[in-house]
Amino acid sequence: MIKEMAKDVANVKERCQEAYQKAVVLQEKLNDAITLVDPSEQLESLPEGGLFHGVPIALKDNVSTKGILTTAGSRILSNYVPVFDAEVVTKLKKEGAVIIAKASMDELAMGGTNLTCYTGPSLNPWDTKRMTGGSSGGSAALVASGVVPMAIGSDTGDSIRKPASFCGIVGVKPTYGRISRYGIIPYASSLDHVGFFTRSIEDACISLQALAGRDDRDMTSSYREVPDYLSLLDSDLTDKKIAIFGNVQDALTNETTKDLFTNLMKQLEKKGAKVDVFHFSEDLMKAMLPTYYLIANCEATSNHSNLDGIRFGVHEKGDSMEEIMTNSRTKGFGLLIRKRFVIGSYGLFEENQEKLFKKAQKVRRLIVDELNECLKEYDCLIAPASNDIAPLLNDTSRDELSDGYLIVENHMVIGNFSGYPSMTVPMGMMDGCPIGVNLTCRAFDEVTMFGIGKAIEDITGYKDLTAEVK
Amino acid sequence: MSEEMNKEYFKKLAKQLMFELSDEESEDIVKEFETLNKQLALLEKVNTDGVEPMVYPFEDETTFLREDEVTHVISQEDALANVKDKIEGHFILPKVVK
């Protein structure tokens, strides 16, 4: 779709204005954007050509945009207007992309529901009584509802891949270092990735092509060459070895999800892949969520100490500098954020660092070591992205100590621990709502990931799946 | 942690982080820590003897010493564009010495 749009030069203005108008209309129903951006000015100065020439796109609101409000979904940044563009914005603009929306997100990207944005929850385009998932929920919904063919998200735990599952689209978290994070408001630096949503694998290839590459302003960005993902796209599964994530499969309780997944695996075998089951040590799997929780919150507490209401952001009055900071942070952060900072700070206490934070970093290594064992033999690790379709907005039924929660709902953090490329692709529908399958491949092997993703897309026929918002 | 993890404990901790917690919010965190501590016990069960902490996904060198050239400069006006109270290129804050 992106390729065809970029070629259709004659309809650029009409297309971008239509996308903008659609976003305006859907905003009433879905609340998926924080800021809608009238494209008129950008359309006056579009560069010639480019992979995204005249293609309307959306950005998660933690992506810095020069002169455009960038809130990261938090009240404390609800007046913040960056004076520079994030590297991904610079790259997309060079390729001719047109920004029409800054998308809703969980506050500071912490959360998996998109219920915690200071502008209210974003709603799922398939069923507005349901969540989009988070934290990149607004971006996912804008792609799923057909407003834009691509939206930028960020993924620290599964913040692209879970909403992609709940919204029935492709959600890509590439290898750590593949896309520059310069200008992205951070969450947890050792786990944060920039990625994106599309409605097809081909569009995912074009998007990564445009976004990947070394950036000296992000010291973690990679020097590796960027392959031509689209021309290398090959869905032939002959000799491909696929490992089913056994611990996840064992803990599934939804029969329809089990059936959809089992059938998909049979289809992959029919296409020539060798499919086996791989089990990780159960103790490590149960420790995945606390490992993530500690590392993410400890890093976040430290990263967000600069949000003080003095140099930028919402400024509350006070008689001293300390009082200004305390008042600004108390009123600026939602409860969930303050809770997470408390947990992070607790993990960083001198007496807890060895027992908690460093322990989590050691367990992270053990989990990644087992993933390496798996990927030594297999090209890909695969599992349903969730047990179920998107939860209802008022659903609080989860049991945070069950295998279902600890393993099935949180297994995708393995892609953040390792930094390996990981992607969700639509797998099937249940009660009119989609559910996705997740695949994780070797470091910098996005070519294989897209190839297997394309084979899945061919099997399911879910290419350009679009929700009709009622 | 010798101190009891009660409401007062978390309020004190929040103060160190430069924000306040209401009674109700603090009570909420006390309850959340009950679940968190059970989850942390799952972490503790894993034997990590002799394992090095994993700080970043890759240990490849991606940093370098750049040439001493001025690049990506923003003006003073831009640097202070988001400051609420400013005068002649400075932030305005309440007096520190009173």
C-alpha cells in the first residue's frame, strides 16, 4: 500500500487531507490521538520522491516533533513543544511522509492498556468497549482503522506487539540499535526500542528500510548495513526451522486461541517448515515479569528525574525550588507512574541493589542465554501474542500470580531483554475481534522474520485488514 | 529492609522522589507490594551464582570519540523556549538564600 501511495504523486494532497479528515471524525469515537496535525503546511514543502512520498503517517506522542506538542501522554508534559525533531521524524520527512497525528499512549509509555493517557483511554476500532492495549495503543488504532498505513510506536515490554495483536495489524519491534532512539522520550534505556505498525508485511519492509541506520546521536545505534528488506522478502519456508514457545502454549486457556495457533502451525509445516516445541526452564519463565518490572522501573525512575517543571513541562507554584518540583511532579504524574517510580526507587536502594536490581540483570542474562540456545537451532520462536482478544475497558480480572499472566501475557519481554527482532502478525478473529501471533528471530535477522511473517500473512489472508468503526 | 512497609514508609519514599502520595494512594501501594513481593520471590528462586549482570542487549562498541566540531546547535532562545519564568537568558526561581 505504501509503495502504491508513494507512486501516486497526483493524489498526494487529496489523500493526506482525506486521512486528516478521517482522523478528525474518528477522534470523536476512538480518542486515539492527542494532537491532530493539519497537513496543509507540510504539503507545501514536500521533497521530491521518497519511499513515503505523500504518505500520511502518525507518530506516538513520545516522538519529539519540532514545533508540535509532544506530551508522552503525561500531564507533566502537556505544554511541551520540542525545538528539534527525533531522528525517525527527520528520516520520514526526507522520505516525503506527512504527519497527520500524534497518537495517544499510556503515560510515559508505562502500561499495557492505553487507559492511563492524560487525555483518557484510546478505544479499540474493532469494538469500542475494548482496550487497544498499550502503550502504543493510539498508533495501533490509527493504522487498524485505516487512517494511516504506518504509525511509529515504541516498545519496552511489548508496547507495539500487544496492541498490534488487539488491533489486528502488523507490529514490528526491530533489533535493538536498528532504529535510532534520538528524540524519543525514554522509558527504560536498556529495553526501549522504536518500531512501527503497518497492515502488511510489505509495508513493514518499506518502513524499516526508511527508518533503520546508524545515528551518531544515539550511542546504542548500530553500524550494520541496512538490507533492502522488500527485495529480499521471501516467504518460502523450505528448510526453515520454527520453535513453538512451549511454556506459553502450555499455559494457554482460551480454546479458540489454542485452535487458531495449532492450525497455523500445521499450515506452516505444510509450507515446508520444520516445527518443534521448545521449552524454557519454568523457573526462568515465572521470573520474567518481575525481572522486567525491576529493570524497567529502576531505569525509568532515573530517566524521569529531569521532569521537574522547571526547565520544561507543567510548572506548579511553590515557595522554594523543592516545593516547585514536588508540586509539579505530584500534579504532573498519574498514580500509576508514581507507583512505578516508588518500586524503581525501592529496587535502587543501596541495600536492595544486589538483591533486586542486579539480581534481575543476572536473570535477564540467563533468560537470553536460553533464547540463544533455542535460536542456535531454530530460525524463529513463535507463540500467540496473548491468551485472548483485547480486554474490555473495565476488565480487572487478571490474576497477577497465575502462569496465564506471568507467562502468556508477558512472554514478549524476551524480545526486549535480548534486543532481538520480534513482530506480531494477525492470526485470527474471535467475537469480531482480532488476535495475533508473535515471532522472535536472531539479532539483525529481520529478513527471516519478515519472510516467515509473509508466509503467515499468505496463510491467513489478513493483508490490509481494516476495522470498520461503528 | 528493616523498616515496616506501611503507608508512612511509602509516603517518606515518595518525598525523596519529589512527589506526594495521598493516604489512599499510599494504601494502594502497600497492597501492590504484597503481590510484588510474591513475584520477587519467584526471582529470588533463580540460581544466579557466577552470572554477570546483563546491562544492555549487546556488548558491541558503538561509542566513539567524535571530532571536536560544533554540530546540531540550538539557540539560547530555543533552549529556553519551554521555560515558564525567564529573564535575560536565565531561569527565574525562588530565592535560595533568604
